Amino acid sequence: MTSLKREACLIGGEWVSGERWIEVDDPATGAVIGRVPRLGAAETRRAIDAAEQAMGPWSRLTGKERSRILRRYHDLIMARQEELAALLTQEQGKPLAEARGEIAYAASFIEWFAEEAKRVYGDVIPSHAPDKRIVVLKQPIGVVAAITPWNFPAAMITRKIGPALAAGCGVVVKPASQTPFTALALGALAGEAGLPAGLLNVVTGSAAEIGDTLTASDKVRKLSFTGSTEIGAKLYEQSAPTIKKLSLELGGNAPFIVFDDADLDAAVAGAIQSKFRNAGQTCVCANRIYAQAGIHDAFVERLAAATAALKVGAGTEAGTEIGPLIDDKALAKVREHIGDATAKGARVLTGGMPHARGGRFFTPTLLTGATAEMLVAREETFGPLAPVFRFRDEDDAVAQANATPFGLAAYFYARDIGRIWRVAERIEAGIVGVNTGLISTELAPFGGVKASGLGREGSRYGIDDYLEIKYLCLGL
Ligand code: ADP
């Protein structure tokens, strides 16, 4: 078996080297683990052309034929799960157990959309005239560009390429520069699985240059982006002249609400899972924890104990629950949020400072007395910091939870069935976890409202964004 670690980009089925390079480091040690080419506009255009050429014959296969190849791709990813997880942890930092979980989660999107490839149904609509018939076809949208972040280096790619390839599209992936090796490994496995050369291209390099080229191209009909709202808005604007279809999975600011009638132990367990997975670096991480007055103190006490018990370490060390943050900027943001909150009256119950190991490790932190004026209320911390806010009643909780431009995930714990319905309906979010802190699965539609984005990924809805509807009006 050849190693999956490639220091070259995949364009038109060839491994392409570069003259300039990007170094990739291990967040746990800061040591350089390898390098990838710093490619730009010319190579991106070649990748787009390759995707366009390859998608012709690919889109003319039957859904069942595409399905069979994608199924093999899934099986290969799972066969190499351990190696992929090790690579992922090395460049991203998350605990190995989480990396294994991510590889399985990533593969699940390929499996799911392999199955969906057979179910791209059209429609026959009762006609408006006796001598006409109305038929609706669904066809692949065209070349797809996928720009992906570093926090889920495998799953954020397969969630996009799964439906794109199943629909019959060719793809150009631009992975985050912090975590390109997982992306390149997925490229290598695609070839092994029998995906035609050029159908899936992976280009590393200057984000701005590659992004500009992808958005300017009129061959690229669809852009799927996961990342910050700031860059998402920029890509939206850049895509306007060519009227591309966009999927944007942007920042969140998830509220996590604990009502007086909640099962407190379950709420603590859910808060830990939702807040601290991937060291707090997920877009659906609980960012603001709201505790109702009646249970506030008891909840906070238990949550503080559970937070303090989390084991910090390198992702490769057995038992690690909290790995390093991705880079120094991420660490600085956590410190800034804690500094701002304490200056405005919040109290540190546990943690509050970088971890004794140094480097990019930060101690899991719990703050109480958080208020709407603090940065922790307005911005995603994207780190292991849990600020707790207090609320009075249902209206107060919903008002505070919705007081943000974002609307990706929201969570709440309650037992009263009337309250559960009311709050679930009033929360402005694309995803609501009720009595659970874990919501991600390939079977359900993932996506946000308001400034958190456009479109849904995964589930039976996830392929729609990669299809165009064509209406045939048949005169008899
Ligand atoms: P994060 O905070 O997750 O790093 P970013 O939005 O900065 O979020 O990055 C997400 C992805 O977008 C990465 O692949 C990054 O390289 C890419 N990116 C950053 N800036 C641009 C840009 N100007 N054009 C296109 N892609 C970009």
C-alpha cells in the first residue's frame, strides 16, 4: 500500500508539484510535518478545465454506475481509516478518537450520496393543455468549486464532493492551507476507487488567488464554501457577475439553553460534548450557555467540575479530550474573549489561562456572569471557553438566544413538551438540538439561517444544490 501523504496537488489526474511551497505544521508541537505546493490562477484554470472535461462522460453514466464507484470510494476511505485519522490528527490536532470519528463521518457522506445517485428523480406534471405534456428533468449543475476549512479537514470536503459527484459534476477542491494533507489523501483514494482522472481536483495554494479564479470562471456553476462569514460574503460578491449558485456554511454563535425543568446531568454532558468537541473549534459548538435562574448555580457547579476534569494533551496521546488549538491566532482570540469578559464583570470558575504544556494548548475554561455586552456574546470564540449567562423565563431565553446575526445551531434542555415545541419553533437557527449536544449526521440537513449561510448539506436535500431543474414542454 502506498502512503496517502502527498506533497503535490491533484490536477487532471496528475500529481503536480510547485515552485513555491506552503509549510504545514503539527499544532501540538509546532514542528513542520511537510509542505504542499503554493499554486495559483494558472493551475486553478487547468483544474477547472479538467473537471469540465471529465464530467461529460461521468454525467452520462447511469446513476447506478456512479453509485457503484462512489461506494468503492467509501469502502476505500474506511479501509484506510486509521492512516487517514493519523494524518488528520497530525495536521489538525484533534484527539485521535475524534479523528477516527471524523473519517467515518466523512465516508458516510460518500456512502449516502452514492445511494442518492440512483434517486435523482424528475417529475411528470399534469398538463395545462390537451396537446402538451410537462416533464421535469434534473441535471448536474456543472463544474463545482469547493472551498473548505481546517476544523474538519475530511468531512467538510466529502459533504460537498459526495453530492457533487453523485449528481454527475466535476469538482475543484481548495482545502485550507493548515490541513491540506487529508484533502490530498482523499484525492489519491478517489483515483484508486476508479473515479475518472480529472473529475476530482485538489489545488492548494494562495486562497485569494485560487478563490478569485474559481469565482471568476464562468465554467464553475456552483461554489460550496464552508468557513468564516467574512470570506463567505466576499465569495458571494465575487460570484455575482457569473450568477453562480452558492452554498455557504458560515459562522455560528450557538446558544445552549438549560431550563429549570431540564435533566441537569444530561444537560452538563450535552454542554461538554457540544462546547468542547474539537477543542471548541466547530461551527456548531455551543458558544453561549444560558442557565435559568432556578438551576443556574447547581448547573454551573456541575459544569465547572466536568470542565476541569477534561484531559488536555496532544491528539496522539491516549485519553486526550482537548487537543491544541489550530494556531497562535486562535489562542490569542480565546485570551482576548476571557480578558474582555472578566474586565466587564465575568468570573472565571475554572481554567482561564493557557495550559501548563505551553504551545497552543489552552485550559478548558468556564465563566459565569456573562452578559450581552461581552465579546463572548457576539463572536464565536472557536476555543475551549464556555461562558454562562443567566435568564429568567422562556421569553427572556428566546430573546437572548436570537439576539445575534447568526443562526446555525441552537441547543436547549427541557422536559415540558409544550415548552419544547414553543422554543424549538421560536429559535432562529437551521439546526436545533433538543436534549442533545450532538446533532451531526449525514442523514439530516445541515445548514444555517441569517448570516450563517445558504443551502443545506447532507440528507436527501443535500443533492439539490448540485442539480438544475429543466422543464420540457412536449407538444404532441
Ligand atoms: P477559518 O476561520 O475557518 O480559517 P476562513 O474563511 O478564513 O475561515 O477560511 C476558510 C477557507 O476559505 C480556507 O480554505 C481558506 O483558505 C479560504 N479562504 C480564505 N480567504 C479566501 C479568499 N479571499 N478567497 C477564497 N478563499 C479564501
